[in-house]
Amino acid sequence: MASHSIESVATTLIVAREQQRPADAAPLADVLTSAEQAYAVQALVLRALDGPDAATVSRHWKSGGPSRTATLTHAPLPASGVRSSPADMRDLHFNLRLIEAEIALRLGQAVTPAQAAALTPETATALLDGMTVSIEVVDSRWQDLPRVPPLLKLADLQVHGALVLGAWVPFVARDWATQTCEVTIGTQAPQAFAGTHSLGDPAWLLPTWLRHATRHGQTVPAGTIVTTGTWCGMLKAAAGDRVVARFDGVGEASVQL
């Protein structure tokens, strides 16, 4: 693994955040050649944002993928961008404001590497003590996001901007295939979705995410939160919009941009 390549990507992303100006990804398009390199960049970026212990003790994550047969990807999230609903994010800088309505899950106990290795989707839900509606604001530190290589998107904390968490309720298995979701952005008409989670069940990713989070020997603490992928695709929002996401039977979350 070429450490100078990892550091060059991390430095570019950190400077883009500091200057509040997206960087040109083209000169770095071929620098990263594996997901592990992208995850190493994530750790460096998170350490710069949240301090030296951030990469090993992150309490907030995003995880997901387009289908159960695809490779799932993961990112630890900066603590400074996680807020409780109703949230006000007018103080935060975003290059983009793309909205994902999601279900977030919370661990009720610590998970060791050995425990993570033995998990299945059927057994993993016993680890949970809560779920909530979440809104992820997707953002990028790269210019021209559609043209950015996937590994550079993954390195950029999987294009994470900020996260809003609603009120927690006990985790109960639901008929996710019929689960409804409604998203309202500013003055736009509400948009409705039903059974649209890419994995069919947001908790299905728990074993894969936990094996990733413990892969270097660390234990994931009780109370750690993972948000699990969009139900609405990525919807465009603008500065000044208020965004509300509602999941029938689970709750709602809102954020002022």
C-alpha cells in the first residue's frame, strides 16, 4: 500500500474542507487502487476532523450498498456533523445538499471482533436496542461528483456531509417490504416511497459492517450508531430548505438547511 498516495488524497480532502472549496479529482483519479486504501484515507481525514482517536472509536457510521450481491461500503462519520432532530445546519458549509432518508440502528452492547465474525443477519438484530429515522445530507469535497471514481468517493467518507437523528424507539423487526417513507423538501410537494430499501431490510448489513468496523482488532462500543442506506435515492435540496423525513410506525426527523 503506497502511503504517499494515501496521504496525498487525504491532504487534498482535508484542504478542500478547510477552504470550503471542492477539489479537482482528475489528477488523483488513478491513485487509489483498492478499497482498503480508500478506508485508510477515511481514517486520516477523520483523525484530522475529530482528533487522533477518531478512526478507532467512531460512534457514528454509514453503511450500505445497491443490492445484497454488491460489495457493501462503510464510513465513520465526524462527530461534529451529527445532530439531533429537529436540527439546524445553517452554520455548516455544504458544496452539495443531496438528501437521503434512512433508518439508523443503535447497538445495545459492545461487539468484539470474535463476535462480529460469527454474526449472521438473523442473529445480529439481537445486538440492537434502538432504531430511528435519520436524514443524511450527502456532500462531496470533489468537483463534478458524477465523474469522480468510486474509490475517491469512498475515501471522501462515502460522500457524507452531515447526519440528523430522530427520536429513538426500541428496535422491532418490521415488514420492511411494505414500509412507507415520505420526504418533504422546502416548498416541494412531499414524495412518497414504499419498500424501497436496496437491501430489503436495513439490519441485513449489520454483520458485514461490524466485521469491517472490528477488522483491526478493535471492539465496537455499545451505543454505536449506523445509518443504513437511502429509501429515497438522493433528492436535491437548497440552502434555506427545511427537510422532513417520516417513516410510518418509526417516527420522523427534520433539518433546517
